[in-house]
Amino acid sequence: ELIRPRQASLLCGMREIYLPSGELLGKLYFLHDVTKEEEASRIKNEFLMHATHELRTPLSTIHGYTELLKGGMIPTEMQPEIIGMIHEQSTWLITMISELLDLSRIEERAGADFVIEPYALNELLDEAVAEFTLPENRPPIIYAPAETEMVLNVDKEKFKRALHCI
């Protein structure tokens, strides 16, 4: 691992080179920069760890509530609310799985299906916040728009979807 002139991970290798007669001519030592591959692997592993956690949370809620319903432990008057919660959590799961599939498609196509256009950051944030539905009894989202107007070149829908995942 190198630190200077920049952080880099190198894969070292050696190959023996033989003459047609079978006699050893020498050894070839080589270095291969694997920094990008290691970083991509680290990011992918981190993403999978977060995705697993994010999927487990609504699944645990759904599982817990269905066990309570199945065991008859929820009063009849509360059942519609619990069923609504199960529906909300399962909808969230479907959304996350769709996003994972989208991510896989994006990676496969190397971003060829992005529709990149310039958008004002504050307008994107306003739209994303307006479209976001908070669960009941949660305080509203508070954010401060950027004081200096910024323009981003992004795929508007994918950008807003990413904001919803934060």
C-alpha cells in the first residue's frame, strides 16, 4: 500500500520466464494498481450492509404485527390501524426493492438510461420534500434552502428518489 504521491493499493506478482529449452531466463515482477477495485468493493459491501438493515426494519414490523394479529392479541377496534401499518411497511419494502433493482440496472447499463438536465437545487429540494409523506405523529421536515442558488446536472427523478432514501 502506497501513501505518496497518492493513496494506492498495489497487487504485486511475479512470473518466471523460461527459454524454449526449459532453462530459467529470469523473473518478471509486476505491480497492478487495484485501488479502484478495492474502493468499489468497499462501497458495495457498505451499501449491502445498509440495504440489509433498511430491509430488515420494515420486515420486522410486518412480522411482529402479523404475529400479534394471528395470535388474536390485537383488539378488533385496533386491527384496521395495524393492517394500515402493515400495508405501509410492505409498500416501503416494495419501493426499496424496486430501487435496488433500479440500481442494478443502472450499474449494468453504466448510467445510459439517465436523463441528465440542469435543475435548480432549491426547486429539487422543495419538490422532494413536498412529495415525501411522513408517518403520523412525526414532526415535519425542516430544511434550509441554499442561500446561493446552485444548478445541478442530474436525472431529476433519480435524484429525488435518492433524497427519499436518506
